[in-house]
Amino acid sequence: MFYRKMYSGGVILIVLPVFLDHILPGALFLGSGLLIAVACGLFAKSWYAEHAARRIGKAYREFEDPRIRQAYIEHAGGVSVAGAVFGFLTQVATISVIILDILPLERL
């Protein structure tokens, strides 16, 4: 999500597992985490297509000059390598916290 500049969706996908980890017991949380991953895999392309369509629609509504409109679409679309790195590092940190939360203290 961060790679495709869908930052709000990326934040939700990072916060949701942490939230579920605090509410649900370990094994139940792992099952819900799997469901979240499967849903993302199934719907990511359509989510991105809807996101892109909204951005393009906004460009056509707000900018009459085709050059400005094209510049906006190019800036708003595409990918963000920095976003991908941020998303990856955040996911690594989140997974680490969840694993440390599940492991018994004696094993550390």
C-alpha cells in the first residue's frame, strides 16, 4: 500500500494487526492475521484501481489545463520507493512486537 501511495490503507493494515493482537488471544489472532493477508492479496489490485480512478477524477474536476492535470496525475500516481521502505520497516517492527508478545518470557 505504501509503495502505491495508498498511505491511509497502509496505516490501517499496520494498526489493525496490532489492535487485534491486544484484543484476541494468540491463536485466534494468528487466524485473523491470515484472513487480513488473504483479503489484501485478493483485493489489492481493485483497491489500487479505485484509488487511481479517484485521483484521475479529481484531476479532471479541479484542473482545466491539460498540462497541469497531467503533472498532477504523474505526481499523485506512480510508486514511492521511500513509502515501500517505510512500510517494510514498519511491518518488520510490528511483526517483531507481535512475536515477542506471543513468546513466553522464559525463552528470551
